[in-house]
Amino acid sequence: MQEFDLFVIGGGSGGVRAARMAAQRGARVALAEMGALGGTCVNVGCIPKKLYSYAAHYGESFEESHGFGWSGEAPSFDWQTLKRNRAIEIMRLNGVYEKLLAGAGVQLLRGRAHLADAHTVEVAGERLRARHVLVATGGAPHPPEFPGHQLALSSNEMFDLEPFPQRLLVIGGGYIACEFASIFNGLGSRVTQLYRGAQVLRGFDDDIRAFVAAEMAKKGVDLRLNAQVATLQRGAGGLQARLADGSVLEVDAVLAATGRWPNAAGLGLEEAGVHLNEHGAIVVDGEFRTSVPHILAVGDVIDRLQLTPVALAEAMVVVDRLFGSGRRTIDYENIPTAVFTHPNIGTVGLTEAQARQRFGRLRIYRADFKPLKHTLSGSVERTLMKLVVDDASDRVLGVHMVGADAGEIVQGFAVALKAGATKAVFDATIGIHPTAAEEFVTMREPVG
Ligand code: NDP
């Protein structure tokens, strides 16, 4: 039986990173993947989503160009071209991942892996011994439970949908629901988004939630709050969604973006003694060890933060613990994130509500303005920027933005927050003019 120092199950962001880094440190490493390399992020998540978000922005960019003097025939959108070009790019990335693994000396095994016992992994009928096992199997869309939910699609299927949905119903109010509502609205679908609660994007700053919901509605998304689907069925003119209030919506496709759950079932984990929590996520300690210490887990399957850069950071901690100095840690505070709605959200640190609970007295700075570009573009899009500051220490606790390139802007400010920057440091920083980002260093008066 072949023997490895590390056997990685799952070739997504966390798994590939851990395998490569461990092999580069001299470990004998194998990685098993049953699908395409790159996992959710590369194949049906971050990357294709962002490409489609770029595509969706062109529609309004053409409109906006008139105010700058451009004219010409109204352009049309070809869904087949976008799908084809995306597929080619994703295949290229799959190849890059394969080369990276091969270059590092990782043995790649194709097939579904499961634990035959705590030190033996079985893949495609072959049994291999492992000193350490890393489970990085990610997550999968969790469907809602109303009658007819089987007719709804998950985000996995949206990228290759055929035909292009002229009328799309999106269920949910999280990252995926809001991003896909924005994207398909931008590409030309008539989008209705239903969220069961009072405001989308639970967990984000309340001002950001309200502002982005209003901006999405201005762009044409029919966002309905406190709304639920009761049943879904096929009708003569399309899919018919009966809502809890009795009204009926007829659409061409339904996307259920109602959360993603860990992929931990059927891997032989529990039989090997690995504990899962009530959501089916693998329970790990601070060094990503499961209840069986030589079996570790990172990424979406541990259900902490379902974000690619977090999985990468967790993988680095595991490799350092097993094959390096053992000193590397991960800090879950001040993790920046973006939501690729139109316009984008970028955020790092505490929301106003979280900060008030932890710190008491705050100073809040807010700027809500029409970006320079839209003085000529004719667009009614506005930008919101907000700083949450601890009054006692002057430390900036939260940086929040809705506006073009919010993720690009907030990434830099995340460094400042990590460094413990105070509002005085923000004030002493010279702005870059004319940008939207300069607002973050020129907000002088707190709001009442
Ligand atoms: P989220 O957990 O973010 O959102 C799920 C949404 O579905 C919530 O609004 C939730 O409502 C709602 N919901 C859950 N169950 C039901 C139900 N039975 N009926 C109706 N509504 C329901 O999950 P997503 O699927 O949007 O995304 C999964 C994760 O992937 C995200 O949390 C994020 O970590 C990651 N991701 C990150 C992206 C990025 O970085 N840009 C992009 C996409 C995904 P409620 O709030 O009431 O619970």
C-alpha cells in the first residue's frame, strides 16, 4: 500500500493550497478530487460569478456612455458567447491547478475518496495509507423545503442555464441571492427577488443593507421583503410560484440561494470517530484538528466562514503545524469581504450594531453621494461610505461601502484596521483626488 504524509480529500481552494505547500516542504502528498480542480470558487463560485458580473455591467455602461458623447446602435447581448468564453477560462484554470499540483510533486487521484479506517483512504478501488488526512470537501447548496422546490435551480446550474431566463425568480437574501439578482438583472432578465426577512444581507451593517437594497431596486430588481414561496409548479407559460400571501408569480427559472451546507456525509468520517455538529459540519479545534487528531479539516466543510481566502489561510495554518514551525495562526477578526451586487459592497470590521454592543459610545461617519462619473452618465446610482469609530480610543472599528469597486477599495482599508488605525490616522492620510476612496479619509463630522 502506498503511504503518504498527508492525504488531502478535496481539490478546492483549501485542499489544493494545503497539498502544494505541504509537498513543497518535502512531505509525500496525495490529493483526491472527484470533480474539476479548483472547487466551488473556480468552477461554480467566485470566478465565474465575477466574470458574469463584469458582463452584466456592460449593459449599463453602454447606456451611460451617451452622456460622455458616445453613440451608435444599441448593442445586444449573446448569452452563448458569455457561457462559452467562461467555460474556456474555467478549463484553463482547472489546468493551471493541475500543473501546480504536479509541479509541487503532489500525486493527484481522480475519484470519490472515503476513509476505510482512520489511516486508510480508498479512492477508485485503491487503498492508500496516510499519516495525516485533511478533509477539504467544501459545501453544497442547501435547497428550501416547499413543495416543488425540486424545480428550483441552485447557483451551480445558473452558469450554464439554457435558455437565458427572461423572467427569473431568486429566493434568498444572502450573498448568492443578491449577487445573482444583480447579475441577471444587468444581463437583461426581469428579476424578482424574495427574501423571508425584513431586510436582505443579515449580518451586514444595517445602513449598508438598506442602501444596497434601494440601489438594486433602482436598477430594476423587484425586491420583495417578508416574502416566501409556498409552492412551485410547472404551468403552461412557465414556472408558477405561489407565494405565502396567495399571489402567483410566473417565471422562466427559479434560483434558490438559501445557503450552502458542508459536504461531510458519506466520507466515512463518523465511522472513523470524527465529530460533526448539528449542521453536519466537521468540528475542529484551533489547529483544525478534528476529534481524531491526525484527521484535520479546513474551509466550507468546517462551516466557519465560507470564503476562499479564509480556506487558504486555514490551509496554511495546517501545513505550518504539520510540516513547518507550528507558529502560524489565523485571526478571524477584521476579515474583509465583498458582495458583488450592483453596486458592490465592501466591508471590514464591526457593523455599527456589533460595535455598539462591544464598545458602547461610538462616532459614526457617513457619506452618501453621487459619484463623479454619474454627473455625466445619467445614472442615478449613489455611493455610501461609513466609518464606525470607538469614541474612547478613536480606533476605527468598521469600514463599510456600497459603490463601484467597493471590494478593491476596502481591501486596502482592511490593512489599516488590522494595524489598529485610529480616526486620527485616517484624518492625517492625504486623499487621492478625484476618487470615491478619498471620502474615507476626508469625513470630518460624525453624524448625530
Ligand atoms: P447565505 O447564508 O449568505 O444566505 C442564505 C439566504 O437564504 C439568507 O438570506 C437566508 O435567510 C435565506 N434562507 C435560508 N433558508 C431559507 C428558506 N428555507 N427559505 C427562504 N429563505 C431561506 O448563503 P448563500 O447561499 O447566499 O451563500 C453561502 C455562502 O457562500 C455565504 O454565506 C458566503 O460566505 C459565501 N459566498 C461568498 C461570496 C463572496 O464572497 N462574494 C459570494 C457567494 C457566496 P435568513 O437571513 O433569514 O437566514
